[in-house]
Amino acid sequence: MAAQKLRQIRSRPSLQMKFCPLCKQTFKDDNVNFCRQDGTPLVIESWSQSDTQQLLGKVQPGIGGSIHSQKQGVSNIPTTSATLTQTRRPRKSKTIDSLAVLPFVNVSQDPGTDYLSEGITESIINSLSPLPKLRVMARSTVFRYRDRAVDPSEVGKALGVRAVVSGRVNHFGDRLMINTELVDVSDGSQLWGQQYNLAFADIFEVQEEIAREISEMLRMKLTGAEKKQLVKRYTENSKAYQLYLKGRFFWAKRTPESLKKGIDCFQQAIDVDPDYALAYAGIADCYIHRGGGASIGLRPSEGMAKAKVATQRALSLDDTLAEAHTSLAYVKLLYDWDWQASEKEYQRAIELNPKYTEAHHSYSHYLTAMGRSEESLAESLRSLELEPLDLLMNVHLAWHYLMAREPDLAVTQLHKTLELEANSFQAHLYLGQAYEFMKLYEDAVVELQRAKGLSEASTEALAALGHAYATLGRREDAQSILNRFEQLSREVYVSPYLIATVHLGLEEKDKAFESLEKAFVERDQWMIYLKVDPIFDTLRTESHYAELVKRVGLTNN
């Protein structure tokens, strides 16, 4: 049945000329799917043999083929027509062991369907990433090229991969048109191309075929288990899947409002398919972020408790989900303070998917909290190896250096990060903290003010600025931030741990300890760093502080 559907979705055309409806240029069908001039998906045109001869001088270069290569074979164009195309070139002898899937372009003129193009891209990445002999650039790395007109070959060279997948998605009611191609980075030639015209209900078959075709064109010899993983479905319900894609779209934005929308979409997906494990994992991720305490959000007892329930449900449905094991590890680390169980979940997640960056990233947080700095550095570097252009992974390495009391290394790493994204609020935040540790107080305030301006929702940035103000002697400014926290606390959860850092900067030790006690009661996420956080170094000789560290359970770790 699946094979029959695919034949209907992408039957091979018998005539081989394409037409750009925007710029009116004509292209040789077996080499191109998109117009070189404007990137518009090409439309099949019916031409007789005499028509074709007249077009020989008008054929234009398109993605994946030169004018010469497009002209070759025109006289052999078949005489019937069809709606979809496939291009497959003879495979080259060299091995292609690295790949980037660029964000598929939404050409429907409706930004409300961006979740479809982004979700299809992410699904293909997730299908190919676990393959052991293939290095696939992660979502966060390739999505830096979203909404940019790029040459796939040039992007591939910049990313250090040997092949690039690109595509476009058009949405018409309940139907999709998907154009995709695989390009050899070394010479820009198209190895494979396909155009699909399908109902959304057929999206599973199409995504699976794209993954299969790519693996075949890369000459990959897959085991039975790997072939099964390549086409694994987490739901058979296309409506639930569509809602899941919307949820992932909102989750990726990671703002307080988008996380709420993400939870709503994931819950709707579960309402349609109650056994959708990935949707439960998505809910867990949203609640972890909302209940974490770094920004305006939920109390840990609300956010983390809901995350734990969702994660456990996901694992009861599918114990092989690395994402769910990572989420559960995070809950056990940040809220349960169950160090042994947390590490077990991290190790299981990495065993299931050694290329899952978030598992390495959050495991590094665990190792830092435990005081295992060298192991934490190794996991941080592994995260960056998997996603070298990801802002979060670059910022995280700098955070590691700060916690390890190496602010000079943090500054170097943060300058590299700001070259990737000048407006990264976290990069400016940690750069400000690094400058403060180095006693460059004026520079610290400048960076922290920049961080606050870039993310008004970040209570972490606001607290860091308050501490810097206090250290610099600007007590009124520091007090104004404490007043702001008091006002916010009447409406939303604000981390008492972060409030304690401002009191400490003002040398108000009693108030700092009072806030830390509140953080302990709330099981605030920041308490796991009490043993190692350099901002509290001036309190380490205090018996009250040592007792707090012991009560959190960090004394023997």
C-alpha cells in the first residue's frame, strides 16, 4: 500500500521541461526543481519534440545543473506528461559521510504554516542523525540559514559537510507540494531530486522516502535495525503529527508565551492520539523551561511536577526515547535532587542516541553541579563538536568556564560566540559576569545592561546586573532591581536564589541567607550549583552556608 501511494505521489514524468511561473524561464526537467533566479518551485510544461528543439537555446541554469548538463538528452524527452518529477544521478565512488539538511523554505506566503516547513526539516534531520556512519548537522546549526537566500554548495563548505539537502514546501488547503534535492558540495551537482504533490495524510510516507533515498544515494549500508529506525513513526495519525509540529515550532522560540502555546499544541496532539510519546516529551520540555527559574515562569513545584508526569508517561509508551530520558534526568537533577538517578538517566539517553546534543549539554550541567569539572568540560566540548554553530552550545562552554573560575577562557569563548550572533543576550550576560569576576566593573555593567535590554523576561540577567551595580557601589540602582523583583513576585515566580545574589552584592548576608532558605523550600533549580557557584565564594566560610550545601545533598558529591 505504501509503495502504491508513493507511486501516485511522485510518478516519473514523461516530458522533461519545466517552467518558472514567476520569471517565465524554462528549465531542463531532469536537473532542476527550483528556479535559479528566484527559487520558485518549477511547474511541469507539456512540450512536443518540435517545441523542445526551439527551447534548446533558452534553457537556463538551475540548482543542481549547468546549462550544458541541462541541454544534454533533450532530444530523448518522452511524449507523455505527469505532475511530479524525480532526478537520480549515478552515484560517485567517493563516500559522503557528512550532511546538512537546510531549513525547507515555506513558499506559501502564509507565515502561519512555517511550522510545516520547519517540522519537515527537523523530521528528516532526526531520521538521519542516529545513523552511526553519518555526521548530520543539528537543527540549531542549520536553522541559522532560515529565511536566507543561500547557495547549498557554499553553505555546505562553510559547515564542513560533503552533501546538502534543501527543499521548499507549498501549502494549499489540505495538500502540500514538497520539492527537495541532494547536492554534492564538492562540485555543486545534484545527486538526487524529487517533487511530491500530496495530501497531508501522506506526509509520513514522503518523509520516510526522502530519508531512504538520501541514505541510498550516500551509499550507506544499513543494518536491519538502522533501516527500521530510519522510518520509525511515533504516531499514525497525521492530525496529531501536524499538531506536534506546531508544538515544536513554538517550543523552539522559548519565550514565556511561545512555551504556553507549545504546551497547548502538544496537549491537542495527545487528545487526538493519547499514545503519542513524543508529544508527552514535548510537554515535559516546555514545563522544564517554564519552571526552571531563569526567566519569568512557573514555580518549580508546578512546572517540574508537570514535566515529571509527562516524561514518565512518555517513557511508559516508548522507553527508547533519548529525549524523554534526558528530560527525566533534568527533572531529577533540578527538582528531585536525586543525583544517582539523574546520572543514570543521562547515561541511558546518551547510550540510546550518542549524537543527541541536549543529553551531553544537560549532563554537563549535572557534572558541574557535582564538582566534576573536567568531565563537565568534556561533555561541553562534545556538545559543541556536535553543534559547532549553535548559540546555546557556544554560550554553554563559556558558562562552564565561569563556573570553573576561568573567566579569561570564558571571555575568549564569548567573543567567538558574539561573532556568531551579536545580539545573544546570554553571551552579553556571561561576558558581563566574566568582567565582574575580573574586577572590570564598568565593562561588566555595560554588558549586563545590554543583556537586560535584549531579554526583558530574563530574571537571570536582571539579577546579574543588580549584583554588578552593588559591587560597583551603585546601591540605589541595585535596590531598584530588588524592588522590581518584589513587584514581579506578586504575579509570577522569581527565583529566590537570584534575589540572594543581589543581597550578597549589597553585603546583606542575612537577607541573602533568607532568600537562599526560600530557594531551598521551593527546590529552586539554581540550588544545585550551591557547592560550586563562584558568586557565593564570600559565604563559603559561613557555617550556615555549609549547612545549606549539606541539606541540598551536595556534601559528598
